[in-house]
Amino acid sequence: MSADAARPGQAAAARQLLLFDAPPSPPAPPCSSPQVPPQVSPRSAPPQPSATPGARPGAAPPQPSTPLVTPAPSGAGSTRAIRLGEHVVAYRLRRARRRTIGFVVGADGLTVSAPRWVSLADIEAALLEKSRWICARLVESRERARRLEAARIDWRDGARVPFLGAPLVVVLDPRTPGVALDAAEPAPGPGAEAASVAGDAAAAGRTTARVGERRLRVGLPAPAAPEQIRDAVQGWLQRQARRVFEERCSHFAERLGVRVGRLALSSAATRWGSASADGSIRLNWRLVHFTLPVIDYVVAHELAHLREMNHGPRFWDVVRSVLPGFEHARDALRDPDLPLL
């Protein structure tokens, strides 16, 4: 769409552009049980123990060095398992009205969809042929689940929350009205002095922050419920997000020669921002977790749409005119480790 066609009042005014496609849904943690689901195919079942010279009677056979035992998704279909190299992979087999065999590695494991007329032997042959791809996707899924679990916030005194790319330490302080960010503190001195500072704080029962971290004081008592702490901190983050976004929108709107008609915060799970040709901008408030260069990229991206309502070469030239080298900031948004609020 040309810049002329993107003026307010045109039919394109209702059109919104997504910054990124929806990310994959977070996977469930991998099964910790080494049990293989029932109905393991004899053709692909793990080999039975055989006599080994020097082995003790009844000794367990050697195990794979890095076994990957995965659960099968729940739902319609039968549960089966197959050995792919050194990995035992459970899967949900669904018969469907389709012409080909399809594989989907989702949040809960591997699902195989096959036509009703395809034999089990052909399905297993297809699984073996695609074994490298399947195992790689399952490993990625397990790693993503680990990262998501690591990003989960335990809402209590001492919790850490990212703000503008740096962690804030939550301190419950009933004397604080609302929520307030402490001024940055100088780093403690080296050696014994630093140990003394940390020791004094611990003896007094105060939450300690690492060097370079700032405290976010929340006006709640120590026994406050996790939901209360979360809601208070989230409200503060959203207020800060609006303040930062308004300042950055003003900065880039002047440089791009555009006018922002309305700025709204979004809680969308699948996009960071959107722009309409009438000048309306929506920005995901969770961008406030990122560094300022990343926020600037999303703001510049959306405001550039007020001149070029597309993702063609002219659009990227507009973005580059105010943010040369924006690619690094864009890449930071492709697979972020956002805290689980």
C-alpha cells in the first residue's frame, strides 16, 4: 500500500499489520518416567537383552548414552512408541481423511496423522526416515520448556523482574505507598567492606540486591499473597510502559514526520505492536522488559507504517532512516525469554 492510500479516512484505516507471526505455544515439560507407553510395535520395539560375554546373569543391558523418552499427546487416536536411533519416542497415531502422512511436534509431544489405508509398517518407515527432524524438534521442545520454567517468577519478597533489560528486586515494605523504584545505589566497596554490607543487610532481615540491581518497593506486608504482589508489580510495569512508549513515540514521530492519533497498550500474546492508517498505535506493554533499543525498534517499526502500510523495501528504508542497524534489535524479539507472570 502506498503512502497516499494510507491516509486517515481511507478504507485502509481499519487495516492492522502484525509485527510477527504467532509464536509456537509453550510445550509441556518432557515426561520424567522412563516407562514406554503400551502398544510398542514389535517391528520397532527396543531390542531384547542378549547374552554378553562376562555379563552377570540378570544384569540390565547397556542403556543409550543420551536417551530421549517422550510422552505421547492426549486425545483421539492410539498411543504407540518407536525407537528412533537411541531414542524411544511415544506418539499419538490418528487416522484421518488425508492423502499423506503428517507429523506435528507440539507442546505435548508427537502426533502422527495418516490416511486410513496406509499400513503401520509404512507409517513406521516414514517415522524412521524423518527421525532426525523429529528428534531435533523434540529436543528443542524440551529445551523451550526448560527455559519457560526458568522464566517463571515466584512472587515473594526478593523476586526478580526484568525492567528495561535489567533486573529489579521486589522488596515488600508496608511503609511504601503503592509501588516505588529506589534510586540507583553505588556498588559496595571491595573485600571485607562488601561482605560487611551484605552481612548487615541479612542480619536485619532485609532483601539484598546484587551489584547493579535496583529495588522495587511494594507497599505490602511480608505475608502478602503471590497474586497481590504480582498484580501490584504488573500495574507498575504497565504504567512505566505507557510513560516510556509515549516518550519514544513522540521522539520518532517527529523524526519520521508522522502524527500518532492514539496510543494504546496491548496484552496480545501473538504480536508486539500494530498500526492503523488513522494513526492509531498499539504496543504490547511487555516490551518494557526489554532494553530501550528493542523498544525503539518496535516503536519505529509501527510508526514507519504510517508512511508505508506494507513490509516492502520502501518500508524498511523508512525504518532504517531512523534506526540504522535495527536487525539486532529485531532478532531479540524472535524467541524471547519473557518472565512468566
